[in-house]
Amino acid sequence: MPNSGEQYVPNPQYEHFKNFSSNGMSFSEKKQVWLGISDVTEAEFDAMMAEEKSREPSVPQVGEMAPDFTAERLGEGRSRTGEYVTLSQLKGRPVALAFGSFT
């Protein structure tokens, strides 16, 4: 995200993904999109998918109790704060988790 006062200029290399939705796409089509925008090889992608598939049986399902964990709270500009929060400390309060890149 640009600092205040900076103009955001989208990378034209990714313009064709503007308003992109993968709804209705087959896994094979999604894979081709992923390979087109990432720097992983097809073999690396397949290995990553196989690893994720092998972990599926141990992943909590929607509606199940989430496992307790501790995570570091990030500060402004995603800087490390040294402050930690544990999920069980938030029992009874709404919790939102954001994974991924916010760039």
C-alpha cells in the first residue's frame, strides 16, 4: 500500500486480473492462472497441493472449535510489536483472522 500522498499505480502486467473471480473455474483452470502469476514451477505447485491435501483430515471444519494458538500482534506498517495474543484469551469476543498479503 502506498504511503499517504503517494499515487498508486497498478502494475500493467496484472491488469487482466482486474475484477478477476475464480468462481466457475475448474481446478485445472485455477492452476494455470496460479502458474501464470507466480514464480513456482508446476512440480513445486503440485508438491504444495499434495502437502495441503495430506493435512486436510486434521484441519478443523466450519463450526468446530478452533485450536488454541498464540500470535504476535503487528503494529503500524506490519512492524513487529513483541505483543502476543492467545485465542483462548478472547473467548466470547468476535475474532477475525486475516491471512495472506495485503499489498
